Amino acid sequence: MQASAVALLSLLIGAGCTSDRVGVSGQRLYPAASQTLFKGPEEHFTGDVFVQRVFPATEPSNYAGAYVHFEAGARSAWHRHPAGQHLVVTAGVAVTGTRNGAAVRAEPGDAIWCPPGVEHWHGALPDRPMTHLVITGSRKQAVVVWKALVDDATYLQAVLDTAPIVGGVDMLTPWQQALVPIAATAASGERKALAAAIERGLDAGMTIHEARELLLHLYAYAGFPRALNGLATLMSVVEARQMRGTDDLAGESPTELPEAGVTRAAGEAVQTRLFGGPVAGPLFDFAPGANELLQRHLFGDLFARGVLDASAREIVTIAALAVMEGVAPQIQAHIRAGRNTGLSREQLQAIAGVLKQHIGRAAGECVEQAITAAMDPNDRRP
């Protein structure tokens, strides 16, 4: 057995930590710095999987815990646990299947119980990573019995069978739908998932300049580090596609920026149109420089570049904000701005649907809640 396989087995059986500490109360601390991390062995996993031991099995419960991180498309082999196993999803979306063809999809906060002796597998979606906490028991020192690797057809069928049924996403064109997962994965920093989303976008007819402008637009919301990482991912995807013989359209080039003296005036006009009137209030009275920067750089410089129209930029912004924490007021503001660019309520709801399909339930529900909070129920505009 390879050393990595031995390490995995030791994890699941619950070999003791050497750097843990016992307090005067008898409780035992396993510091985060002492939790070993190793790559799952190829004979037990398809794709890149990393295991972080959290705590070993101890008497009398004999349950061990570990975080297991699956890169996009990765999954375990078929296996069973003589004492069963609990899974708690902490990031991404998990898919698990059993020998009878049944499959379950779980999102952050969801827990799954794998009963003793039931052969199953678990893994990530094809286009985004997943992490879950496993709590595994032992029975007569037996923890896991490994079987064959899961073939692609079984894996993809489980992904398809568990895909959420979301109506109304076709209210957005395929090109508009493609904007959503690119923006969300770029904002969350999930570069492998972003690469997959960019591939789908280019296949849907998005040009290189449109994808580039989308990612550049995000600097104003997700920061330059995420925007630059996104641009680097786009560059890698385009180069890989060129090597495969795929020639993507470059598309329309950005418009040359206006002179600095007129940028703020142009941005203020865009801002006023998006939000239905001049933007003011106590926050901008307290920090007037914030609104000046918004008008000059976001609504001035970025919007003046063209390539993406205002409604596309609002789709991008809403999708990016949906994966961030604590920005509900901003999402609501951009829901209203989206309406003012001509997006219908049904199209805004479709953004939520696409997020549910490709990112996760929580992101989609975040947008749905913002729509309810932001929109006037008497708004009958098309």
C-alpha cells in the first residue's frame, strides 16, 4: 500500500495527534497548526482531493473527523463504512451516489448520513470545488472498505439527476446566462470553476473582449486582486483553446477613455440614470470622496469603455455581489439599477435561477430576497 494510502487509512482509523494539548478540565485541544494535510491517493480518488485531519478517534465514541477538499470534477471511489459516516458540506456543492443509482446533492450547511455497509461515493460538481467535514466511526477497528473508482458516466449521471430544476432562466439569452457564473466565480476567487465558466461563455458566443471587460468591471466590486486573477485565468483559457484549434472572436475593442476633466460629469450622468435620480445621502455627506470615486472611476471610466452595455454590467454586478457576505443593501440597489437599464423582473429572477444552477442555492436565494426587498410590487414596467 502506498504511503499516502496508509496515511489516509490512519486518518480514518484515528491515529493520535502528537501536538495536541490536554487542559486541566480533561478536554483535549487539537490546534489548527497541528492538523496534517495530504493529497488523497489516486487508487481511492479521481481528480485532486486533499484531506485535512481535524481530530482522531478517541474512546469511547471512536469517531474521527477530517475536512476533505475536492477540486472541480473530483470524487471518491466506491466505498463503505462499517460504522457509517456523517458528511457536513462547508463549501461548494456535494454530490453523493449509491449502488442503486440514487444520488443526493448537498450545499453548505447540509449534512448527509451514510449508513453502515452502504456502498457510495461523493465528490464535487464538474465546474466548482467542494469541501465537506467527514465524521467517521470504526467498528472492530474497521473504518472504510475501498472499492473501484467511479466511472465518468456514473458520475455525470448523478450530477444530471440531482441538478436543480429552475424555471425561467431562458428569460435571459444564453449569452446573458453565461455572464452570471463567470462573475460569481471570479468574485469568489474559485479559479478552476471560473475557467470552466469562461469555457462555457466562449462556447455560448461571448467574445474575448466581452469576457475581459466583464472581469475588469469586477475590480470595482471584488477588488483588483480578484479582477487580475480573473484576467489571468481568461488568458490561460484562451491560450489553451487556441492550442486546441479553437479561434474565439476578439470582438469589439473598448472605447478610448474621455479626458479626465469630463469623466466625472459623464459618470454622474450614468449614475443618475441607473439609480433614477441624483445619488446623495448621509453616507456621502460623511465621505463625499466615495461618491466622487464612484462617479469618476466606476460610472465614468468603466461604463465609458463600452463593450458591455449597462444591463450586462448590472447582471455581472448582481451575480458578483450574490456570493459576498453583508452586501444586501448593495444588491438591492443594483436590482433597482437593473430595472432602470431595462431588465424585467423575470430577467432578474432568471439571474437567481442561473446562480442556483451553477453556484448554489444560497447565492440564488440571496438575489431572490433582494428582488422582493427592492422592487415595488406595483412596478408594471416591461
